[in-house]
Amino acid sequence: MSISFDQKQLAAYFVCGTQDIPGQRLTTVLKRALAAGITAFQYRDKGASRLTSSERLALGEALHTLCAAAGVPFIVDDDVDLALSLGADGIHVGQSDTGIQQVVTAVSQQMFVGLSCSTLAEVRVANQVAGLAYLGSGPIFPTSSKADADPVVGLTNLQELVTASSRPIVAIGGITEDQLPTLAQTGVAGAAVISMLAQSNDYQRTVTAMRTVGWSMQ
């Protein structure tokens, strides 16, 4: 049975794929992150990943099993077919991926849907799309985790996006632990991070900081 969406799940949202943790096993990294208390996990295996389609599916099954055991939503990035094959709890798509209405129609009641929106125009369009659970906005700060990242949004613009959006927003991109309190003041529901957790020397400290900073629960 799929885990339904609750905006509290955006508080400590971990995004990761094999390309983000060279020399490490993604299952091991996810186990550590789950033990530390992450609230959502997005399987984003692309870019420098060297996995074949069958390897990506097999790894996804193992990761989904870990998330299900922990009661944490398992979200797939971009790939509708993979998300459906894995019975994912959610799917996250970007502006350049499959048309958002097509995605919503394809997954219907099977999983929740998140959409990347980094401008007011994109947020206003998203407000008119039925079936979206949340929006992801970024990069908030400069990031090296995505080679194709959009221009930096910044905190002032992020606050404008939050005000304009009819859905909760999770911030992503270049976020550090020190920036969490300032980020929370924009009204976002949480932070989605790659490097901040994957490269942390203390997963428990990092995730606790994310969960206790005081995100918006509107």
C-alpha cells in the first residue's frame, strides 16, 4: 500500500543516486539516512550513473523496501515507467520532463506528484494543475550536484514563490546546515538535499537540524 502525502514529509527530504556517492553503496547510505530520521527519499539516478535499466530497477526495489519498512515515502525522479514499475509512493518531475498533466493522468490515484518550479510564472501555471502534492524550488544557492541546474533563485525570490503557491514548497539546491534557519523563514515546508546529507560526517546531526528548524506547516 502506498504512503499518502503529508507536507510534514518535506521537512528532511533526501535526494540521492549512485552518481552522488562514488565508492559507496546507495542501500547503505539510505539505511543510515533512514536511521537518522529522514522524512522522504527521492531516487534520482541519472547523469553520471552507470547503471543499466535493469540494475536501476533492481536497486530501486531494494531502496523502496527499505523506505517502506521505515514508513518513509519513496519518490522516483522523472521516470514514470520506473515509478509505476516500482510501485513508488510519489514521482517528482521537472519543467523539461514529460508534461505535468500527462504525468498526473498516468499515475492517477497510484502516487502523489511533485513538480519543480523556480519562477513565478511556473508557480502560477502549477496552481492551475489539479493533482499536484507539492512544488520543489531551486537551486536556492549555487550547487554542484546538478550539471543542468537552473539559475539560482535566492531567498527573496523563494519567499515570493511560497506566497504565490497554492501548494507547499520544498527548497533544494546548495543548502547547508547553517542556512536552514534563514531558509525556514521564507515559509517553505522543508529542504530537499543531496550533498548536505550524502557528504555529512554525522547523519544524525544533519537530519535532526533539518527536522527541528521550524518549517512552515500551513
